[in-house]
Amino acid sequence: MSAQTRPLRVVPQLCSPALRPKLDPSEARELAVVFKALADPARVQMVSLLLGADEKGVCVCDIGMNFPLGQSTVSHHLKILRDAGLLRARKGGLWVFYSVNRERLAHMGIALTVPVEVV
């Protein structure tokens, strides 16, 4: 028998016990939407920028000035973040002001630190 076809020898004392995630499927889907929204570097930078702002938010035009992107692209990124629940939008006259949904970010952190059950 060659080394490529030889079955692996299992050493029980080196194996970890089976683990079951504590995250339920609906919460996993919810987190996947957030991770998908954060899968673009520009969107991660936008959230980072807004984390430094107060609850009143930052005008979309001021956000756009920080990125080498067109206004429509910036608005598209902000919509994805808002749809994922990461940002809040507030209309003020002709402008939209964005702020971070800090409760949503905190919930994400809590969901990711849930211990797993050893079986």
C-alpha cells in the first residue's frame, strides 16, 4: 500500500471532541448578511469613518469626500450597509445623515463570542 492510499491513523488522545455551534440558523443567516455587507473594503472604511462620528451622523456628501468614488457609488455602498442594519439614515432637508447602529455591532460581537457546546 502506498503512502497516498494508506488510511490515516487516528490517535484518540490527540483528537478534539465534536463541537456543536450554539448559533442558531436564523442568527447565522443574519450574521452572514452583515459579513456580506462588510465584504468590500470601501464599506469597511465607511463604517470605520462613521464610528468616529456622533449620533447626529455625517452628511452623505461629507462621507463621499473621503473616498475616490462617485456619489452614486458611495450611496450604493451606504444603502448596502443600511440594509444590513449596520447604519442608520436620517433625512435633514435635502441631505441624508448616516450614523453607525452601535447596538447592531454590539449584538454581532455577542453572537460571535457565544461559546460552543462540547459533546
